[in-house]
Amino acid sequence: GVSSVAGALVDADVSAAARSRQEPVVVEYGPVAAPDSTVTLPHDLLAEGLVLVDAPGFSGHAPARAADTLALVPTADAVLFVSDASQEYTEPEVALLTQVHKLCPMVICVVNKIDFYPRWAEIQKANRTHLQNADLALPLLPVSALMHADALEAGDDALDVESGIPQLVDYLRTQVVAKSDVVLRNSVIS
């Protein structure tokens, strides 16, 4: 689900690069090319300064991978915590979210595959409750990367809005890219 959301944000398939390695894949602005662990694309969101790092997912069964992924978090301006709409957050996921939030204050929770799971709104509500109980005031955005791809192919703007991807892109533009520009300008002025 993580690679499909990353790909939906830049309207490209980055999952092939992510599947071929068990290491993070960097997606950044540039002409189309795919060297070792970097995918470059001429996409507007990337041109605005957003760089995506598609890190491999992990579970309690891969502590080394978890440590490698967590080591990336303090270097990020924001973290997209992607889960799917099949089930609500588990206790270990909430603990991980708490740890990630301590390392990077800008965490955006994304519930993917809302087109596949009819009870996604109930899952989102349960996730909101888990976040509130953990004292995590984090945004929680529902999306469907597949619905977004279908909307682009069909030229269906209403379906695209229903996918939630345009809202996620807008959130990234206004809350991550724009704010990082302000921090950069302030640090240059200081």
C-alpha cells in the first residue's frame, strides 16, 4: 500500500523499484530515469521541493528493517504513515506511531484502499479513537491509490476527488512543502 500511495502522489508506478529492493527508494524531481535507489520524475509536486522516500514496510518479525526505517524518520520534514482500510490500528502500530511522532512532529496518517473495504469509514473512526487515546493529534486521511489511477485513466475528476489523493496532495503542499519553505527562508534570514 505504501508504494501505491507514493506512486499516486506523483502519478507514476514506483512499486516496481520498491519491490526489486528491500531498501528505501527515493522519488525526486528530474528527468525520467531509474538509477539504483532513486526514481526521478518531472512531476509538479516534486518540482515544488517534495522528495518521497518509499521505505519498506515492516512488522515485529523484522526488527532490523524497522530500525533502518526508523533511522530515516528524524531526517524527514514529514512522515506518511500508510495503513490499509482492512483493519483498525493495532496496539503495536499505535506504539510505533507514538515513536515516529517523537522523531518527526509532522506525521500524516493515511488509510489506503477505501475502495476495496466497504467499512473503511468505521476503520477510520476507530483509528481516530486510537490516536486520541494515545494523545496523538494527527491528521487521518482516507485515500484509494487505485481509484486515483482509474480516475486519471478515465479523466473523471469526481472519481479523483472521491479517491482522496487530490486532498492528500493539497495537504502536502500546504502543510509540508509550504511550511518547509518558510523554515528554510527563516533559517537563511537568521
